[in-house]
Amino acid sequence: MNSVLVIGSINMDLVVETGRFPAPGETVLGQRFSTFPGGKGANQAVAARRLGAQVAIIACVGNDAFGLELIEQLKAEGIDTRHVRIAEHISTGVAAITVSQAENAIVVVAGANHALTPEDVVAAEAAFVAADVVLCQLEIPLAVVAAAAGLAARLGKPFLLNPAPAMALPQTLLDQLTLLTPNEHELSLVFPCNEGGWQALLGKYPQRVLMTRGADGAWFADTTGQLRHQAAFAVTAVDTTGAGDTFNGALAAFWGQDLAQLTRLACAASALSITRAGAQGGMPTHQDLQAFLER
């Protein structure tokens, strides 16, 4: 199994369940309050680790109770946290989530995630050397992503980027990516001037852009430019939170296989993740995935 290096965000999700959303200035009573570990970086690290990869993470948390708790939870998963910096005078990233009648309203405070710097990446060069594949997202400063992509390219390491939350990306960064993994909406934001639809865009980047489409599965173009489709696996959905992070964690965990087989494994892992509640709570183990595919 691969050695995976993740560079990304770590959050604490604060979830309040209530009968209805409060109006401005109004106080309502809630039914339940829960905290869950989150952040796309941490989620993808946990997904890869559960599937059997050796995982290290480069990230930043605040010197507060949430930050220390989240580091301990990553350690409990078996993830190497030596490159998680604890920043002073800034809070750990949080997502405040109000849930009512199956709808949600979310306020994200990036906090220490935006205190991660290119210097943190440079200081962790040994982790890049030890990695078989590097995985990144966009919940951290773009300068950090660019520094990580540049270092991975210099060391000859595959670099996977999940462009979420999506934005237009500089061509210099796109040129350094081994694989970009947007959903259909994110693809349109990364390439805002594209003509011909997503099919033409995938054909322009054969084997380098893998697009997910929810219940329609995933699509990419092979080396001949022919579109390839992996259908989604039919399951009973309980909670879709973290499905995309599971998909990306699986890609990194199984990296090195043929892209068609890699996509099949990632779609299966993602499907399994939505059959249980919680982003990290629903992420499958390697044994879970094997049993699912055998069925």
C-alpha cells in the first residue's frame, strides 16, 4: 500500500439540530449539539489511512482545545502528525452547522488553516521524499498548494489536487498536477472559459482530469481521448457528507493502478461511505471495501 502525504485543512465541525432556523435577532431552542472532526485535509487523510495507506499530514491548528483534540484524533487513526503546526493567537478552523428539517446552514471560519505557509511545506521536505503520492485540496492558501505542487514536481512525486472549494487556477499550477479531481460544478469554476462542455474539457486533459458526477459516477478521458465512465454503486444513502473526501483518499491510497481500476475502487469506497452517518464516521476500511466489491 502507498505512503500518502496530505497537505490540507483540519476543522472541528460544530453541529446544532433545531426545529427551525432562527430569524435575525431571534433565539430558538435546539434539540442536539455534536462535535465532529472535519476539514477536507483531515477527512482525506483518514480515508486513505482506513483503506490501508501509511499517511502523514501537513496542516496547521490553533493552540486551543479543538486543535489539540483534533491532533489526538488523527494520531488515534494512525496518521503521522509531526508536521501539524500549532499556531499561537489564532483559533483552530471550525464549521458552525445548523441543521433543521434536513436542510443546513453553515458558517466556516478557516482560522489556523489559513496560517499554513509555503515555509511549512519546505520544512517538511523529508515527508515529500518519503511519500509515494501527494494529495492536496483548496481549503488552505493557494500559495501553499503551489509550493507543494512545485516541491512534488521537483522530487518526481505524483501530485493529486481536489479543487474544493473551487476557483480558477493558474496555468503554472495546472501544468504541475498529475491528476485533478473536480466534480462537475468545480470543473466549470476551475476552467471558466471552457467551450464545448465537460466532455471536451476531459478530452483536452486525457488521464489528468477525473470528474465526479454524484449518482452518475465518474468520468475521464483515456490516452486516446476516448471518454471512460465508471458507474456509481447503488447503495442506500444515509449521509453523503465526506463522500468526495473518501473518493480522493481512496485514489491516493490505491495510486499506481490503472486509472479505470483506480476510479472503480474510489467510487466503491465513496458509495460505502454514504451508508453510515458522519464524514469520517462513514469512511470504510480496506476490509470493508474488499467485502463490498466481492458482493
